Amino acid sequence: MGFVFILFVFLLVVGMPAAFAIGISGVLFFFLTPDLPLAITVQRVLAPTQSFNMLAVPLFVFAGNLMNNTGITARLIKLANLLTGRMYGNLAQTSCLLSVLMGGVSGSANADAAMQCRVLAPAMKEKGYDMSYGAAVNGFTSLIVATLPPSMGLIIYGSVGEVSIGRLFIAGYVPAILMAVFYMFTIRQTAKKRDYRPERTTRIPPREVGKALVDSLWALLFPIILIVGIRFGIFTPSESGAFACVYAIFVGTVIYKEMNFKKFMETLKNTAGDIGIIMILVSFSGIFGYGIVYDRVPQALAGFLMGITDNKFILLSLIIVMLVIAGAFIETTVIALLMTPILLPVVASVGVDPVQFGLIMMTVVTMGIMTPPMGIALFTTSSLMGCTPEQTSKSSIPFIVATLAVVVIMVGFEDLMLFLPNLVFGKA
């Protein structure tokens, strides 16, 4: 399996799309293992797509695209800008608050970062913001989406690792709120230093805030309905994806009346492309994942790490360092698909709760989209904001520190991370 993994990394480095790098490496494993019939490769490509839980992925992608075309996003932006108007660096604060409000809509950190850059870039430029600072803010605040339902990463982690997606969804709110608080504090300190003064100096009229809240009510209700529905058994996590699509169509056509046939067809087209990219990754990872299990990689890695230490905090620290490095080179979805079956048995052997580890893992690997040399959101935000990735990386340092501070809390306070799922679903 070692040679196969080296080939996988090499193909990524030379620029081959991740899905094909996984597929080619996985097929090579079968050629190098005479005891395995090649027919299994076809079976393993199909097997991941037959998971009922995995059905939530395309459904939530469709729901997110629907909501972005129904006027919900525009109303959330208005609300976020209104609530942060009296803060230092209010446009940057808007980006952070918008990520919290958008968590239940986009489900994708990279999509959230790109959307915020497109929306906020003109205003940031007009107000004299350093564009690299804007790129760093929009990229890092989008990481809040990594743990907010319906996070694509949590769905994949839960499906592959057979961890309750409902518990993961409700548990994700605590780290998301922590990240929002730490990011908003970081923005305040850095914006004050850069002299990005508040846009408003007078108190915001309660009537104006109330109107914005009413306009955004349908978006704000969505994650609440989602969690309540799963908790009381109204629908499963997969069925909640179908509900999300119906909900988005209802809001767009009946409430806001901004969804028409042309927009609907455009949404279908964009969704087909997004789902195609995700599902080809999921399918080809089935081949690679089979090789990992067949060669007993999880057991070998567990033995290696346990040989270093059996202290769960040191073990988690080693795994976090490994995931930070992996996240800088490999896409978040790929890591979730390939590393979950390897690492989950390792952390479980030292008593780490799978829900807590899922939150830690998704936060750390999602941070990789904003770290060089291959962070996808680093290049996306830099391109959209008109600056270089090197400039964005330099402006990102305070936000990297803030993210790691949240990860330390997530590792050290298990009861805090599991408070909400234990409260809602009971102890596992």
C-alpha cells in the first residue's frame, strides 16, 4: 500500500484531478495484489454510492444552490451588515456573521468563501481595505461552515465512519460559535490596528433590525427545523436533504417569489456539476478505501501511534499535526473519505468520542483550504479579491492562530463538545 500512496501523492503534485489520482492509485493496488480479482474494483466504485446516508450529499448541494437563487442569501447579507455596522472592520465582521447565518444554506466552506468574496469585495475596495486582508477574512470565516449543519464534511465523516449524523449536526454548533467569537475578536484587533473604522456611529433603530430579522426569518428557521425534525424522528438525515430542497423551492416561489423557471434550470445545471465532482470522488475512494482495509493500515497505524504514546491528548496532537499537513495538500472531501476509516479506530482505542473527533477532524482539515501550498480557497479568494496567495497567507496568520486556539479547546473540553448532543439525544 506504501507504493500506492506514494503514487497518489505524486499524481496530486503533478496536477492530476484528485478523483483520478485516487482511482488510478486504487486500481494499481489490485494489479499489485494477485489474490484480489479485478472485478472487485467495479463493485467498490458502486458500493459507496449505495449508502442511504450518502444520499444527503447531493440533496443538500441542490438545496444550497436553490437557496442562493431565492433571495435568502441577499437578505442574510443585509441582516449581517446591519448587526455589525458599529464594529471596527464592520465589513470583515459581516463576513464572519454571514458565515454563521449561511451555515445551514451552503454546507461548503469553499463555496461560502467564494460567495462572500464576490459580494463583499467591491465594498471592501471602496472602503480602502487591504485586499489580501479581505481575502484572508472571507476565507477563514468560511471555515465556520465546516461544523454547522448541513456540513458536507460531517455527512461524509458520519457515513464513512458510521457515526450518528444527527449527533454530529447538533454538536457542530458549539465549535462554530467558538470560531465565530474568536474570529470576531481577531477581526476587531486587526481592524483597529489597520484603522478600519465602524461604518455607523449612531445606534441602529430597533425597527430596522426587526424588519431585517423578519425578512431573514425563513433562512434562520431552516437549521432549527432541520435539527428538530431529525431529533424527533420526523425524518432521517438523508430525508432531511429532500425536505431542504422542498423548503427552498417553497420559500423561493411562494414567500419571496424570486424563483422562476429560468433560475430553477440554471440551479439544476450548477447542481449537476457540483454533484458530479463530489460523487466521482466518493466512488473512486471506494477502491482506495478497500485497499486500506485489506492491507490493515488502520491497525498498523494504531500500533505505531500507540507505540509512541497511549495518552489521548498527545495522540490527538500528533494526529492534528498530520491532518494540518494533509489538509495543505489534499482536498477536505478526499481526507474525510480516506482518513476516517484509518483514524477513527485509532482514537476510539484511547477513549476519544467519535463525535468529538469528527468535529476536530473537520475543523483542522477544512483549515487546509486556506493554507499553502495547495489550499483551494486560498487561491479562490486571492483571485477574486485581486491579490496574490502569498499576500493572503501573510494576512492569514492571526486567523490561523485563532483557529488553532479553538482546536485546543475542542481537544481539552470533551464535555463542552458533547453537551448539546447529550442534551438533545441523550448520552451515546
